[in-house]
Amino acid sequence: MWTDEIVEEIHQIREEYAKSFNYDLDAIFADLREKQAESGREVVNLSPKRDLTKLWEQGAQLLDDAS
């Protein structure tokens, strides 16, 4: 079976990194957040935005109620 050396190297690095935190996801997450803050790069939030259609419907309903 063919193996990709680069993928194997990434798996090895990932395993060593997780092992250094005793596979504790909270500790890994905290470390990644710390590295992110130290990087000085802009962090973009890609969480879903409020649905504009719902906002328009709510506004239209308010106008109807005011009439």
C-alpha cells in the first residue's frame, strides 16, 4: 500500500503535539488560543449572521401592528 510521506509526517507531528498535552483537548485548545493571540494576526469570526429575511419580516410586522 502506498503511503504519503508528508501526510505521515503531519500525523506524527499531530500525535506528538497531542501527547505533549496528555491528549487533554481543553489544554490543547488553550494552547492554540494562546498561539493565536500571540500571532498578532487578525482573527475573523465566521459564525452565522442573523438572517436578514427574518429581520425584514419582523420590521414589516411592526409596521403592520402600528397601522
